Amino acid sequence: MTGHDVDPLGFSSRAIHAGQDPDPTTGAVVVPIWQTSTYKQDGIGGLRGGYEYSRSANPTRTALEVQIAALEAGSRGFAFASGLAGQDTVLRSLLAPGDHVVIPADAYGGTFRQFDKVARPWGLDYDIARVTSVDAVRAALRPRTRLVWVESPTNPLLGVADIAAVAEVAHEAGALLVVDNTFASPYLQQPVSLGADIVTHSSTKYAGGHSDVVGGLVVVGHGDDHRELGERIAFHQNAVGAVAGPFDSWLVQRGLKTLAVRMERHCDNAERVVEFLLGHPAVAQVLYPGLPDHPGHDVAVRQMRRFGGMVSFRVRGGEDVAVKVCAETQLWTLGESLGGVESLIEHPARMTHASVAGTALEVPADLIRLSVGIEDVDDLIADLAQALDRLG
């Protein structure tokens, strides 16, 4: 099965069956972990199923790549050792020194570091734009712009980009649109269906869902142009070699099978947490696309199934209070990353976004980011309440 073949099926049906055909020998309904580096050939060049060496392809990784292509409504998927490895492969596959990229003014710190400290010395040029504004994206375009890079929702300020509108602007300028869909997950949003050319994920987050694997995913769209993009990415995936291992691929496959039910619970809990935060006197501002007064709410309603499990808020009293609140929670674990079943709390300015301090992407020092897990929401709210009541 390919992603395109199973499009008529519902999301959870695709998640459970795409790339997951029962083993033809034993009938096992779960894809095996093919923990092998090489494969016996039936004579020189006589490959069984096209497999010769696991950097180039591995059956467990292939199953994941078919699965994510189906969930993102794309034509071809790729699995990497990390989200940043997938992003780096996209950049090196599609760009050359002298090319120009538009990146978000509110981007994950690791993404900015990759562009600023790795790609720019390589010869890549970039400009920063508020991807929540189509006009700002248009103004940042240059004759040499080859990619527009978007997160939606953004990390950590939860801005919402109008993916269809940004895709139109990018394509008019002869550029491709790449959407980092990590925060939304393919359950809540499919950027390819909105006009994006390439979708990326840190599968460490919602795709894996259990904080037990590090990985990255890339999906390309449909059409002759996208077929050629897929071939270029496939070549670089093999040539550079930062691929997902068999066990990591298996863990992400397993996580994706329950993505729909997990995301519903993440969203349910996040909405309750937002309601609590809005009523607490220590909270100065709540950032969540589900709020009617959020600047991107109307766009989120159009392009997302629900509004996600990520919540950011600003506290009264400044950075010291924000840091203390992060330290005082008990059920909320102080830690980086997101998208696992357990709830996490962090201080972006000192943690995930420390690398953008002093730049145009610097985040507010009084900001706290929550990854709302799937615990009992009353317990999560009680824990936030005791921390805010004590220190807010």
C-alpha cells in the first residue's frame, strides 16, 4: 500500500493499516523489527524486494515511511534519526549555496540554529518573517528565494499561518513551501492538502507520543514535480545516512497507530487547562489557537481539526516568577520536548529557545510553555494551581 492508495480510508484506519500488511510467512499483524544491516542477494544484483543495505532501505523503516505518507496525504515519506536530520536533508537536497529561504520569526530554536550556524556558513541566505502574516512573507521574498519555511502552530508562541495563502504566495515567486507540522500532528492538520510541497516532523513528539524515541519524518506532495523532489530527498537520505534505525522506526509506527485517540485527549485536556489559566490572577496572557480572540483563530478553524495540546502563557511578575512556577510543579515534569503522554512544563527563554537569545527570534522571558499530556486533567489543573498560588 502507498499513502495515495489508502486515501479513501479514515485517518485511524490509515494509521493502523498503511504499510502494516500482515507478514506473508507467519501472518503476524505487527511489522517485525528487521534488525539487520545487510541482506542476502540472489546472485549479484538479485535483490529481494529491493533491499541490499539498511542505510539505503530497511523493511521496518519502509513501513513507517508508507504510513506517514498516508497520514499526511502525500506521495512519499522518509524517516530520519532526528527531526533536525530530516530538515538538514531537505535543505541539502533542494538548495545550493547562494539560495535564499524565508524562515519564521517565531521558530523552534534548533531550527534557527540550523539555519544560522550550519546552513548560512554553507552559503545559504535567509530572512525572517512573521509567517502568520501573508504580507510579511511576501515582503521577505527575494529573486533567489527557493523555500518558504513555516511552522504552524509556531513554537513557542503558537502563531497560526494560513498555509493555503502562504503556499500561493510562495508558488507565485517560484519557491517551495515547507511546513513543520510537529505541533499539529497529521491528525489535526495535513499541510499537503492545503498546498504545501513538503511536510516535516520531529517524530520524537506526537508521532511517537511516549517520549521514548528520537526521530524525524519528511513527506512530499503529489505530482511530477513532487516526484522529482522525492527522488532528490531519497538520494540525499541514502548519501548522508542519518536514517531512522529499525527499532526507532517500529516505535514511531506503534505511536502513530494511536495518534488519533491521543490527540483527542491532548486537546480535551488543553482546553480545560486554558480555561483554568484564563481565570488565574497570576497569569497575564494565554496563547492558544482555540481562543476566539487569538489572532489566528479563524485560520485555525479552517485548517485544523482541533487546536492541539500545546499551551503557552505569560505570568505577572516577570522572568523570576516564570522560572519559579516551572520549578514548583509536581505532576508537570520540568523538561524539554513535547507531545508525550506525560505533561511537560518548560521555560523557553532558558531552555528550548536559549539559542535565539539576543536575536530577532528571542522569546519573552516571562513565557511558560506547556505540553499538555493525557493524565487526569483535574490533577494537572490542581498542580498548576498550587504552583501559581504559591509563587504567582
